Amino acid sequence: MGKQHIYLLLQLALLLFAASACDTTVKTDEAVIGDAIVKQNRVTPTETFTIDTTNSEVTWIGAKMTGRHNGLLNIASGKLNMRNDLLTDGSIVFDITSIRSADKSIDEGSNKKLTTHLRSEDFFDIERFPTARFELTGIAPFDSTAQKPQPPTASYSELRVKNPTHRITGNLTIKGQTKSISFPARVTIQDSLLRAKANFNLDRTKWGLVYRSDNSLGDKTIYAEVNIGLDVVAKPEKP
């Protein structure tokens, strides 16, 4: 057995030990991922809401075997359509060039380095793919009986949205690849504002977001699932 082979085995052993010693993943709802959906029979909306990009927020948490990092992502634009007080469809454009690390556990230089890495060809490749898009294709009342039971002592369970009202389904396009995703959300209208809150884990590798996965252990130390938090506020368009 060559020295390089032995070195790789030692690395794997250390990584497995670290993984067993500390679980850094976020325990929350898992987004269901499938093939892109072709929406049929679009209805004419009776009311349209424009997303307030200033007061809306997208957060992310990425976990690795030795810790985790968190950050933010801006919404560029978006509209949500309703017909007879029911949400029917809509779209959200995410500004991928704004993705950034905002981890208070590391210094400013480390945050800047991680931000640069996320924006590079290793991950989001913002020069070629400056935006991502979510097209809402369906919304249904939330069925709690279809939800898998979660351990009551799970770490970070406080991130899970309490009392979801709906299950949202739509097509998410990242780096030119489109997949459908489905996740629970709490959708409410109060004081003329439409608000949608959700928190779920998403397998980034389904959109080709990998790092050296073919020729090193780089990607193996980073968990595939990324936690996404959505807090969307939308205002009614004036007639």
C-alpha cells in the first residue's frame, strides 16, 4: 500500500471520527426535490403582490464536519398572484451576486474569504449565473399527518417554522438547472401585507453545487444539505 493511499485512509478515519463526535447539521423540515413541473392552466389573478425586497430576508446555514457557517442572500424582485383571496402562482428572483457569509464566530477576513469562495466557480459561479429563480407552481393546505415525526430534542429544531399553513411547490433554477421543490410554510395576510415564512434543508448537489468532489476530499467534509430560511413580505399592487 502506497504512502498516499495510507494518508487518504488516515484522513477518512479522522473525518469519520469528527463526524461521529459532533453533529453540526440543522434539524428542520426537508424540502422534497423532484423533476421540474410544467404548470398548466394559469389563472388570471384578481390581485398581485410585489415583494418588498428591503424587508424580506433569505438566510442560509452550511454545515461541515468541524462546524458550520451562516449568511444572507438578497431578493432582487418578485411577484405573487392571488385569485379570490387564494395564492395561485408567482416568481422570486434571487440576486446570487449578493450571497455572503455573515458568521459572527469568525473574523471579518474569514467572512470575506468564504464569501469570495461561494461566489467563485467552485460554487455559484456568479459571473455566469448572477441570479437564481423560484417559480411557484402550486400551493395546498398543510397536512400535518403527512409530515414525518421529528425528535423532540433535535438540535436547532427552533428553526423549523411553527404551525405551517400551506405546502408550497415550485421550480427552483440555480446555475441553469431546474428542479421542483416542495416545503411547508406559514402564509398569512395581515394589514394588507402578504407574508410567507419557511425553513427547510436543501440538497445543494442536485443543482451541481459541489466543491472538488471528483478529485479530493474537499466536498466530502461539507454536508450536502444547506439550511434555507425565507421571510418574504409582499405589498399589494395599486390598481
